[in-house]
Amino acid sequence: MSKDALNMRGPVHGTKDARRVAIGSGVGAVIETYDFIGFGTAAALYFGTAFFPGSDPVTGTLASFATLGVGFAARPLGGIIGGHLGDKVGRKPVLVASLILMGLATFAIGLLPTYAAVGLLAPALLVFVRIVQGLAFGAEWGGAILMSYEHAPWKSKGKYTGIVQAGFPVGLLLANLTFLVSVNLGGELAWRVPFLASIVLVAVGLIIRSKVPESPVFDEVKDSGDIVKSPIVEVIKTDWRNIVKGIGLRVAETAGYAVSITYMISYLHTEKLADKTQTLVALCIASAIGILATMAWARLTDRIGRRPLYIWSTAFAALFAIPMFLLVNTGLFIAIIITIVISYAVCQNSLAGAQGAWFPELFQAKTRASGASLAYQISAMVSGFTPFITTLLFVSFGWMGPALLFGTYALIGLWAAVATRETWGKRERDLADEATKSTPNTVSV
């Protein structure tokens, strides 16, 4: 890679706003995750009976997980819209708009009538609001991660994007803590309060994001007249291979999460291996550890590269697939905690930590938002319906079905990691060292 190519990463020493931008993007990621992932917790624990009542609990769980999947299916469209606008009008407007849309949709879930009140209109409204959530979440990631990446110093892209990626376990922790408290309220309040409470987070997030400056790389592309007429079409024509590889990389992380966390919540509950409180406590512990783990994994990629971490992590996940279920099947609370911590803080967070810097580096600056968003969000369709598929596999094959599916996702990620080029190898790191030493540091980050 030439020094010119490295220049497309932004200023050598980053901008004076690098840390503020990373924190602002991370705060938005916290809110979006609280809203979007909180739905998954509610779907696993409450929505089956609230919106899809019936004598068969498996049927209610399947319907609830299908609704969960609808939001993931909408994410690619959100990614296309957000990526297109991010490459055409800037990263910042997309960040603000996606946060507003997500906030309104999530608040609306807390107000929805149940099946007992309005019949089939209830699940129909739930599906509609979930689609809106999916569009907002799909548009969010590309803008947030690129803002942080393009403001950050060359040698610390992993560190700064890791702050954004850590926003996801923070959001997961807040969502589960809220559900842990609200479960004591009983009745419908147990799931309504967490969604209604999110409006406070949205207000705080909008104040912070409104003060974040635009990406210097986008400003450079705009000033040079290099804005692409149709970024989505351009990136598919010129970079479709990286999009396909990116999808494979993401499947291991996001679909693996859908098995080891989202489905596992339901599995522990339905198999009476843990009650709701124990399950939420285990998730809270894993989320808290995951915050630090994500940032640590991301920083590690600045030292060793993005690809090696991905290869080792996906290989470990493939080997962990069967032991993961053997451990929780003991019914021992400590074994359940250990399993969920490993599943999240190691198998998932290590991959998320690497993605923050790796995905933007795979695409040209002028189509970066579109390319990274497409790769990131298309995989969401697989992960979105994974709990539904996993439930069917369990009915047919017992716990071995979900375990093998988790292992398969890990192997897909391993293949993609081997096939994808390293963007921060020794050569790039040496060039960055040279540029850092020869370029005056005029900013404080």
C-alpha cells in the first residue's frame, strides 16, 4: 500500500476532535443497540405470549423470533440508504437521522396494544415498528464507524473504532439491566418500561451527536469533486468481492451471536436450565466484560493486524460450538455464566473489535460508506432469522442442531478471514510509523 492510499485514512495524527467523535459515535451506538437488541431480549422472554398467544409455547417463540428477524431483514435496505447518503451528503446527517428514527420506533413499541386488546392488529403493528427499527439500525453503523475511523490517527484506527464497537456491549448491558429491574414490575410493565425509558437516552444522544464535526475524509472527497453519482452501484461494480467477503466475516460474528446469546436466552428458559433473573444476570456480566474486551481486541489489531485476530477467533469459535451447549446443559449457574462470557467476550467481541477498522479499509473513500454498510448489513438477514432457524433445528435434532449451526457460522467466518486481504500488515504499519515521524503533530487527540 502506498502512502497516498494511507492518506485516504485521514490526517496522519488524526484530528483534534478524534476522541470526541469516537465517544459521540459510541454513545449513539449504545442507544441504537439498547433499542434494537432490547427487542431481542423481549422477544425471547415476553413477546411470544403478549403478541402471539396460543397453547403451544414453541409456536409463540417461533412467531416472536420471526418478528425479530424482520428487523434484521430491513437492515440491508437501511444500510443501502444510509451508505448512499453517507457517501453523497456526509456521514453526520445520517447519524442524526438514524438516531431519531430509532428512538421514535422504540418508544412506540412501549405503547403498542397486545393481542388480547386488539387481536391480529397487535402483531401487525409490532412487525411494522420492527421494520422501522431495522432501517434505522442499518443506516447507523456505517456512519458511526466511518466518522470515528476517518478522524482517528493512522496508527490508532483500531483503538478509536473500538470505542464505537464497545458501544454495542454497553447498549446490551443497559438493556438487560433495565429488563432485570423491570422484571419485578410484573405484567406488561415488565417489557413496556424498558422501551419507554429509551426516549431519555435518545435525547442525550442527539445533543452529543449534533456537536460532532463532519468527517475530514468526506470533506476531502467533496472538495476534490470526487463524489460518486451512485455509490451503491459503483461499489458493487468495483468491489463486489470485498462485499461478499465482508458478509462472510460478519456472519461469524452476528449470526454466531444470534445462536449463542439471542437463542440461548430462550433455550435456558424453555429447558428450565435458568430462570429469567439468572439469565439476565449472566448476560449483564458478559456485557460488562464485553465492553473492555471489545476495546482490548480492537487495540490488539493495531499491533498485529486485523486478519490474524479474526482467523484465531473464528477457529476457536468453531471448536467451542459443542462445549458451549454441554456446559449450559449442566444447569450449573456458574457454568452458564462462564459459557455466555466466553461466547460473547471472546467469540463475538473479538470479531467486532477487528471489524471497526478492517471494514472501512477494504473500500475506497468515495464509496466507503456504501461498501462497508452493505457488507455489514446484508449479513444481518442471516443473523436475524437465525433464532427462528435454530429453534426449528432444536425441535428436530435437539441441542446438537444449534451447536452445529454455530460451528458452521464460525467456519464461514474463518474462510472469509483467510480469503480477505490484510489491510494493516507490517508494511502498512511501517509506512504509518514513517509518516508519523516525518509529519508534524499539530493536533492533540
